Amino acid sequence: MGEGGGFTRTTTFRLTLLHLALTLAGTVLLGAIAWWATVGFAARQASEEVARGMGVLGQSAALSGLRGVALSIEARLAADRAGVEYYLLAAPDGQRLAGNLATAPPEMGWQTIEVREASGATVPVIALRAALSGGATLVVGRDLSAVRALESRLLGAAGWVAFGAIVIGLAGGYLIGRGIARRTAAMDRALAAVAAGDLARRLPVAGRGDEFDTLSARINAMLDRLGEVMAALRSVTDDIAHDMRTPLTRLRQRLEEVRRAAGEGEAAKAAAAAEAECDAILELFAALLRIAQVEAGAQRSAFGRFDLSGVAEAVAEVYAPAAEERGQTLEAEIVPGIEGFGDRALITQLIANLAENAVRHGREGGAVRIALSPAAAGGVELSVTDDGPGIPEAERERVFRRFHRLDSARATPGSGLGLALVRAVAGLHGMAVTLEDAAPGSDMPGLVARVFIPPPPA
């Protein structure tokens, strides 16, 4: 999942980022509302007080002149116990007539200035400067220290809130994405098992009634229907194989009678050839029935412990003469004393089918190797290797189907059921079968059929 940045392309990662973005957006929105309701309100209140003060003093100037304004300023400063109000009444020549500001702001209207106190501290002040009749100047201001302190505390709290929002956003997004990833992974595993041939596997349904359950239920219904179709197809094949055995056996008996009555003539030879064809058809039907029995699990009653090494050696001895007829060398690299568990006859048939394929499709004058040894991960590995033309990678799964044969193999005897029986026997015993090139990149890559055999039960 981490290779090539794969995690960044997952739904979990995207949902985590989306949840984080939404959480941060909500936090920023709430923070803006909190700032407007606190710092903004305090700043607006200070501005309103300054504006009211300017209005009152302006009326005083109209009624009582500059002296009345000066008296009003002195009275306001005397009443300002908190020391947050600032005033300046200056004559047209700039001389201060009243107030606690040393100089007027440089421009008319609203502005924020810094006022240095006697203690040396600097105080932020929101000030409004206006011109009075006769050229005098009036400045009314309000200390913003409390507003700035509130703003500073709010920003500090906002930092912690943002940190918490990031943590919650990441954790929440990860948990949501992880839940979805778990369900999709379970669905993916089930579909992979179906694709590998386990048609009985179904997608999990959590029972929540959500979209995943609906999708799983629909796919399961489709798989049920597919299973019914496949079962019906196998049933038809098996029924034909079963029902045809009896008439074919009778036909073979009649042909045998004809051959005996015909003596040594051409009719006898024709009857013998027809008899051999009947035998081949009977073997084909027997193989079909055996595959059906294996896939149905009817052979589990014969499971038991046996000498797997001895079985592999016996198969190698049986096929050594056939290999010699084709000029091949059959090598057996079998570790003695390996114990197997299962149906001895079926596992013998599995090894025999692989050996027969290697001898039949291997290169004339080449080599065939049957190897059996303990696997590094536990269990046992059986491999049958030849140096023939091999099987193209695109065909390696198809050759396990019934009657499937490569174009290059149609000229050789066979029915296309050997590897189908191998897959059926392997599935019954919990084995894994893989096909690989023996010499990758070569004109004659050959084939290695590997069978991983799990250890016997304790």
C-alpha cells in the first residue's frame, strides 16, 4: 500500500483530507464569529463612545464656544477613573487649550494612534479628529488596550483550537476512511477468492442497510445465479458422462464379440480400433465423473496419513520408461520420509497427471524432473519440470479448465482433463498449484508446475 505513494490514492487518505478540510473550515468560521462577537464588538463599542463624545463636545462648542468645550473636557477627564479617555482641544495655531493629548493626529477623521504615557508605556488609542468653527481642532480618543488584550487572548486560544481541530480532523477522517477501507478490503478479498475459482464465496453483509450492504447483496445475488448456472452446467456434463457409460460399455462388449468372431481379417482390425476408441471415451467419462466427485468433496472419507515420498518415487518409476521412449531423462529429487495427509489415490493421480504432461509436452531428448522437499514456510513443495515449449502466461489459468487445450497440444493425445483433475484434487486437499517458466526468456522456456502441500494436521 505504501509502494509508489499508493496510500495517497486511497479513499481513506482522501476522506481524511476532506474531513480535515471541513473541520478546519468550520473552526475558522466559528473563530470568525467569535472574533466578531468579542473583539469586534469591543472595538465597535469604543468607536461608538468616541463618536458620542465628539457629538456632545461639538454641541457644547456651538452653544458655549471653546471655553465651554474646555470645561466639558476637564469634567470628563476628572470623571474618567479608568483613565481610558483621551481629548485634545487645540487653538488654530496648534496651542493646546485642554485635554491629555500632547499633539493632534496628523489627519482629520478616524485613525488609530499610539500615545506614550508618563510611565513610558505606549497605549493604542482609536481617535477621531474634527475641525471646529474658527479653525480650532477637537480630538476625542478611547484606549484600545483592553480590546488588544482580548484580541491577543482570542488569538492564543484560536491557536490551540486550530491544533485540536487538526488532530480531531485527522483522527475523525482516518477512522471514517478506515471503516470504509475495511469493508472494501473485505469485498475485494471475497471477489478475489471468487475470481480464483471459489464460487461459493460471498461478499460480507454487515446488516446496516447502507450502500455497501445493498451492493454486496446485489453482487451476492449475481454470484448465486452464476453458481446455479455453473452447477447446472457441471450437472449436465456429469449426467451425460454417467448416462453414457452404460451404452458405451455395451458397445465395447459388442465390438469385442465382433472382433473375436471376425478372426484375423480386416474386420477384426477395424473392430479392435473401434474398441480402442470406446476405451478412450470411457476413460474420458471416468475422468469427468472423478472430477465431479472430487469437487463435491466425496473423497474426504478416504483421508489419512501416508508416505508421500514413496508415492512420488513410485510415480517417477512408472513414467521413467515413457520418458525413455522419447529420449528424455527423468530425474527424481525426492527427500525421503516426507509424510502426506489426504486421499492417497487422488494425490497419486495428481502427481501422475503432472508427470504425464511433462513427459508428453517436454522436448524430445530433454529432461523431466520430479522434486519433493520441505518448503521454507512449512509444508511441502512438489515440483514437476520439463524443458518443452511451456505455457504462455495468459493461458496458465485457462489450462485448468475442463477440455481446454493449447493449439500446440491438439496434435498430441489427450482430452484436456488432466490439469482440471489436478486443480480439483489440489482444492480438495487445500493445496496451491502454480505454473511458471522453467527458463524465462528462452526459446524453449519449459514449465514448472509447483504444488504447495500444507503440513498434515497435528
